[in-house]
Amino acid sequence: MKKNKTQMPLDRIEKEPRTQSFRSVFKWGAIDKYKNPSQGFWKVIKKELGLSDMEAQTQADSGGDRVDNSVKSNISSEDILLFEQIAGKENLFLDTYSRLKYSTGKSMEDILNLREHRIQEICDLVLHPRDKEDIIKIVALCHSKKIPLHVYGGGSSVTLGLACPKGGVTLVMGTHMKRMVAFNETNRTITVESGMMGPVFEDLLNNAPEKLNAKKQYTGGHFPQSFEFSSVGGWVVTLGSGQASSYYGDACDLVISQEYVTPVGTFKTKEFPASATGPKVNDIMKGSEGCFGVLVSVTMKIFPFYPQSAKAFTFMFPNFEKGRDAARHISQAGFGMPAILRLSDPEETDVAMKMYGLEGSIPDRYMGFRGLKPKQRCLLMGQTDGEHRFSKNVYKQIKTICKANQGLSLTGYPMKKWYKGRFSDPYMRDALNDAGVLIDTLEASVSWDHFNDLYSAVRTYIKSYPHMICMTHASHFYAQGTNLYFIFITKMQDIETFRNFQRGIIEKIIQNHGSLSHHHGVGRLMAPMMEQHLGKEQMDVLKALKKHFDPNYIMNPGGLGV
Amino acid sequence: MKKNKTQMPLDRIEKEPRTQSFRSVFKWGAIDKYKNPSQGFWKVIKKELGLSDMEAQTQADSGGDRVDNSVKSNISSEDILLFEQIAGKENLFLDTYSRLKYSTGKSMEDILNLREHRIQEICDLVLHPRDKEDIIKIVALCHSKKIPLHVYGGGSSVTLGLACPKGGVTLVMGTHMKRMVAFNETNRTITVESGMMGPVFEDLLNNAPEKLNAKKQYTGGHFPQSFEFSSVGGWVVTLGSGQASSYYGDACDLVISQEYVTPVGTFKTKEFPASATGPKVNDIMKGSEGCFGVLVSVTMKIFPFYPQSAKAFTFMFPNFEKGRDAARHISQAGFGMPAILRLSDPEETDVAMKMYGLEGSIPDRYMGFRGLKPKQRCLLMGQTDGEHRFSKNVYKQIKTICKANQGLSLTGYPMKKWYKGRFSDPYMRDALNDAGVLIDTLEASVSWDHFNDLYSAVRTYIKSYPHMICMTHASHFYAQGTNLYFIFITKMQDIETFRNFQRGIIEKIIQNHGSLSHHHGVGRLMAPMMEQHLGKEQMDVLKALKKHFDPNYIMNPGGLGV
């Protein structure tokens, strides 16, 4: 992410957003980091979107205004005093900027609004609770006064999960509630407060001998693209999934126990490795997105850290079907899974060839010779992990399966490129948005038998719009299916047009047996479709749980569609 | 299980129980199969229980009476007619024998009652529903008339899970509702009606090329000791666990989707490999033990069937701690898990040495030489499975870990012995009971850090009773912990004394951080302790679900303690 003129096709804005500006709210990640699309990628975008050189140079340093203190808080001064008495004056904020910041995620709609200085659905009051006791009192007060209550973890929601349509209070967990509670090397678990951020969590585990007096190094195994700016609690309540999920499991698989403060009581789920005492409350709470209560701490599985046994691989297949078949065989063979496995469709593959500087290279020419043609060929790449002989065997078997499916090995090189961007690619979005280019994603999980239909239907729909890039990959694999992740790039700027377009994709996903979300969660984006998705009977189950935990409907009202 | 005089220390009853006798209800398994304890085992029992030769020969052919039609049904003749109209006259039974049979499981209390011809807590009416439509109508009728409704799968419950304290209707699922619904080789799933029995399920999968026109052979990977006499639906609603769970997963891990008929509606959970659309209804229903609705069909994961890659191993450790450490290291190393892993405590190890005819053998003498002494040494045995290079690597690594923990390899031989008894051992219980010897079990899951405390506390309590054999093993392994399975053998015969004794064990389990059950489920045995176990707040969650699904409290009333 260093400044590098040859990598700068756009005359990029590389300055920190103004303090308290709209831009400082929507900008991805660290305030002083930026990333431009590579020249190859930018060339594709210009061409596909039909951008003239003039358009392509247009700079929109939008959202640069400061957020004025223009929006009145609807909480009475009496109540404010009560919250102040609980959490302390220094942990209470009423200014519009704070309220906007902590009611905003990273969805395209959030960003479009902020670029145009629109303030919508923000909370009335921001609190930074210091501990569980603060939260117990805050939840009780909100419950008795019927004040809506929301929770802000890392703020990386792309599903409008942080919006506060009814105002109320937002709790910011990352300020104080980010401590380690317990480390248990015998049980291979770590308990942390929910506001601990990904890198802090992983750093503790990787350096466990020094930092935790442990015998070994560990990893949490959870690396979503938002890793650097998401919280452990957020992973759990939104059912996240990391880039290495195929071996380590999705967030829901990693959770041993959770402690919640709800309007009807505080509890910690049992810390058993397994149990047969009825439906598991630990499972019931996962994915509750703040609608049942506030997650205060969570006990996660940890794994031995074997960085030296990682083996990267890349294969090019003549078409998507062959790549998909190879990935399915890998997922179903019973030799264990690679940690990372990613299958790109032809359009994403062609972009990757350009991004990774492979286009026109010797390997590219060799591919041509082998009949691996642009617009058809597909990249499958990944990395094995775990104990080293296990990792080696998985790697070997993957090679065998890929070759049997006409995959050509491109060595581990493209993975090196991928590693560089695995957490930093979201910075590119700001650069593209500044140039009037919109980039967004939608994703679904799908069983293998509906993979083709879902892929074709969504892609056809997206491509029915003119000047649209649609790159698709599958990146989380199971014996029973995978996910499909659609990235679309367009000049579309009008929010209503975008909403309609987005709604159309979601309809196609539902119609073609995709889940509404594989790992982005529900938020207010998917909430209106939840009943259509689950059916009335199953939606009623979630509603019954909501009613039980939150009889006054104060917890993240409207979330989950309950 | 063939008649073999040298294996017959007891002059066993080897005749089929009288038709419609109490004995025919409680006898384990097939009506014409029997199993005696081996001479070695019987010698241990006689000695430890202090049985005189006379006592040891005592035959109690108890429970031999026919079940008279002595218990009036409390369902009105009007209602009976309505049920008859739904399911057909041929599928409706009012006789006491049928009602007793389908209200009885295999708990010690069930057996003690039946041996003394006591009829307790039976249903009023037995129905054998033909299909989902029958069940929808039956549930609706029971709901509107407030008639209790129970479900009978394989009948192997050891937790009083089939008792009908308020009478009502029992549905027998295994008569008609045992069909395959769908086989999906692409998705690696099979959908069956819930009444399909274990061997039918596994046979379909093992012979998939012939029976299902599949490309490959498969396995369901689920082999509880009750495998031959338990149903697929029963595995799911009681959260069962099979002998190969350490690789394949517990029943809850194997379930992709379930279809339920509840008083408030019929639904099938979504068949996604993963999803992030809020708390998963599929998880919420697992373990519901008939308290929320009737499970009519279930979609299970299937696995490639690799019998040729199975590798058996046995190691003897100088003490329980060393064996436990080896098992923990295996479970935490990250190279994958063996399918079967079993660690016996010293008392079980000594019995096993006798049962497997190893006592006094050359290996035994070698063990003595190596300092592996009776009353201290511990067996760890198991089998690797899965794709053959995976299996081979797991096997190799287990060997390395066991040797590093002072384990002495005894080859795979003892596993061969174990295989012979893996499903037939429960037949021995009838033989022992006939000789006035009681054998029963209780089990818990526990995290590694509480393993010692739980083991010691329960064992000390059991051994505080005179003339008590207590054999313990761990047989389901996770990185975070395992289960402890306590088998106790005693002369105790009085049901009240037994109940107090049993309650004492359960208290010790709760006090020492064990779960109330690892895989036996809740039933009416554990229901009264559920609130103490989960705490009020979590119990209230289950109660809220109960109230939602079953507002008239007709579904297995009293089950789960809700």
C-alpha cells in the first residue's frame, strides 16, 4: 500500500479525511492507508464500464464536509443523566458525529448516503460501557424505559446491521470491552470480551508463549476480509466466516460458550465440548445480531499454529465446471480440507490474471498452448494448513484431484499476490468510488446441485445491466456445497437504482435455492426478505425467541426481521 | 452369540420370551439372541460383588408373565374413532401390551418395573402413522383435544424418554415411516423418514451402487451401541453419538435438514451447507426429544465408505493420566481424528484384559516386565478411518504420541475382540439381571480441565457403596474435552435404593462440571435436573420454545423439563 506511481492509474486522493468528516466515517480501515486498483484492474474497469479518459480521471472527493451537530437527540435530559450515572460522563456522547459514526457500517448504501452528506437512522446516544455491570444496568434501563439499544463491534457490517431506525442507544464495545478474560491451554480455548478486535485476538494467540505464558503458539483460525476491523463478538453474532474456514470452520463452529446480557437476564452458556441436554442455547444465540441481548464475552476454540506447514497451490482449469468438480471432489474425499480454497469464475480469473501481472507472461502463453483460454479458464487456489504431514497429504491429494480434472498447476505464486491483498483490497473501494465507480458484493451459500443454476441466474441478471463487471468466486467449502460470492462493478450512482438492482439479485438468489447470506449476516438489508427465505413457520420460531428475550422490543429493533 | 458351553458360566435362559410377556418388552434386541458374560468377566463380577456360588447360580426368569389387558385406556371411544379415521383401524392399538411396549425404553428402572410386572406411565393408544399426512392430522387432533402425544423410534432410550406420565397417544414411527425419501450423491446427503432403523440406513449407503444406483459406496458414520435397534430420527432428537463420532461427528453434526410437524405448523429446515441468516432453526430442533413436534424426515450427511483404510490400534499406558494425556494430544494436534478412540480406566482395563483373554498371556507378562501393572495400567484403543493416506497418517501420529506417553502397543488384536461385542454387549444385561446382578450406566461430557475431578468424584461416590464394580471410559473425543462413561455393576435390586444411588451420581456430575448427558439425552430421568444444570435463564429459553411450538403442552409432556 506504499505510494507507487507506476501503480497509480488514478490520480488518487491520498490524504487523511478531515477530522469529523463524513468521509472519515465511511473510509475503509486505517485513517492513513489507501489502495489503488492495479493498472491492469483499472484498465479492465475503464474498458468494461465504457469510461472515457475524462470520466476516468474525474475525482470526487466527496463526503469531505464535517458532520455538523445538526441532529437533535431524542433522549430526554433526565434519561441522559441516568445513562451518565451508569457509564460515566466520559463514556457518553451525544454529538451528531459520534452518533453517525456508530450507526454506520460499510454497505454501499451507507457509503452513498455519507458521500452525499445524508444522515439517516442514527442513534440518539453513544455509550462506551466499561464492563458487564455497566451493560446489565444499561440493558435494564433501556428495557424499563423502552429505549432501543444497539451494539457496535468493529463496524464492518455490509448489511446495514448498525442502522438505528428508531434511534436509541448504541453501545460501542471496542473501547473498553476488549480484554482477555481467560486463556485455557488445557481446553484449547480463549475467553475474550466481545469488543476485542481480530488482530489483537490473533496476536495474543500467535504469541501465546510470551503473552500468555503458554507452552505453544496458537491461532484462532478466523480471518474474514474484515479481520483487521472486526471484533470477535461481531464474528459470532453475525455468523461470519473466515478465509480459512474450510479447515478451521465458520465462526459458528468456533464458539464454545457465550455470555449474554438480555432484558430478561444474564447468562453464560455451558462450556462443554458436546452435550445431549436438549436444544443448545449456545447455538440458539449464535447469529442473533443483537436482537436477543448483548454479547459481553465469548469462549472460542483455539488451534495449534503451524505457519511452517502451510502449502500454497494454484491450478488453472479449462472451464468453471472442471474447477467446480475439482473443488467438490476435494471437499468430499475425506482426507481433510485445505484451510483456504477459492474458485474464481472466468471473469474473475481474467481480472486476476491482469491484477497478478500474469497476462501475457510465459505461463499465460503456455496456458494458451494447453487450450486454457481467456473467458473460459478458471483459477482454483488455496493453502493447506494444520499439522505438517496432514497438510502435506491434503496438498498432494489436491494436486492429484486437480490434475485429474485437467487443472494446470501454476505453483503457489498467485497465492503470494493474493496474500498481499487479502485484507487490504477493501481500501480500493474508496478509490473507485471517488472515480464514480461503484463496487459492491452479494453472497449466498448453496448446495452443490444448485450451484450452476444459482450462478447462472445471478450472473445473467447482473450482466443484463449494461457496462457491468461481475466477478464471482466460491471461497468456503463443505462436502454438501459452497458459497457463491458475487462482486459487481458499475457506474450506477443513484441510490434508488442501486437498491432495485440489488433487490433483483437477492430475488434471484432466493429463487435459485441460495441462502440469503453465507456470512454477511442479515442486517436491515436482508431483514425484509427473511420470512420469504425461511417461511412463516420458521420465522415464527425466531419471533418467539425475540419475544422471550426482549418483550419490549428494544434490542436492535427491526434486526433479523423479527 | 452362538451357544458355546465353555463361554457359559451362568446356566443361561436361552429361550424366546413368551409372546406378549413383560420379558418380551424389556429383553434387549432380537427376540432369539442372547449373550452371556465371558467366564473372565463373570469371575470378576462374582468376586467383586461377593456372590456365593449359590447366589451366582440363582436364576430369575422374571417378567415371564403375559401382560393382561388390565389397564383401561383413558381415551374416549369418540376420540378413538377419530384416530381410527385418520390412520386406519389396522394401525390403532388399545391393548395393554402394545401400550406398555411402546411406552418403555431400556433404562434400568424400566427393566426393574417390568421384571416385577409393574405397569406405569403408559400411553392410552398406540398409532402407527402411515405418512406425514397422517401425522399432520394426528397432531392437529391431539392439539385441539389436548391429548398428550409421544413418539417412539427404536425404543432404546435409557433415560425414561418414552414414558407417558399423562397417558395419551404414542406414535410408532418404525412400522411405516421408514422409507428413503431422497438420495443426493452430488450433495452427499440422504433423506429418510425418521423411523428408518440404523442397519437399514447403513446398508442402503454401504450398498449404494446396487441399491441407489450410485457411483460409490457410502457410510452414515453413526454407530451408537444401540445401532441395530435405534432409528435415524431417534439419533437426531436425542442428540446421540456413535462409536466413530471422533471422526464423523455426533448426530447433531450430521444433520443437514429436518422436517417437523408441530401443533403450530409443519416445516422443513433449509438445506444449506452453511448460512448466516440468524439463529438456525435446524439447530434449534436438534435434541427436542418430541417436545416441540414430530420429526417426520431428516436429511443426513453421508461419507465415502473406505473399509479398507481402517487401521486398528491398542496401547497400554502405565496409568490413567498418561492415557488421558495421549488422548488429549491426539485430539488437539490438528492432523484429523481417528474414528474410534476409547480410553479405559484401570478397573475397566483389568476387566477387558480378562474379557479379551489377555490375562496371564505372554503380552500380559511382558507388560508386567515393562511395569504396566494391574489396577494402574490403562487401555487406549481405536481405529482410524477416512481416505487411506489420511487414515495412515492419523495412525502413524497416534503411534508417535502414544509412545511418547509411555504407551505400549498391543497391536490391533484387542480391537478385534471389541468389534465382536460392539453391538451385542447389551444382550449381557438380561443374563446378568436374571442372576440378580444389576448393570447400568451414566455418562457426562466434560472439558479436559475438569476430567480428573469429575472422574474421581463420581468413581469415589460409586465405590463408596459396597460390592460395586465401576468401569469407566472416555469414548468421544474433542479438542476441548471428552465424555466420561461410568458402568456400574451391583447387587442392588430395590428400585428406591437404586434411584437414590443414581441421583447421587448425577449430583456429583453436576457439581464437578460435567454435562447431564453427553449422548443419552434428557428423558424423564434428567428432566428434573435440567434447571439446576442449565440455570433458570437458559431453561426459560427452552420453555419459551416449548410454549411457542406447543401452546397446549401436549407434545411429550414433561420431557426436557419444559
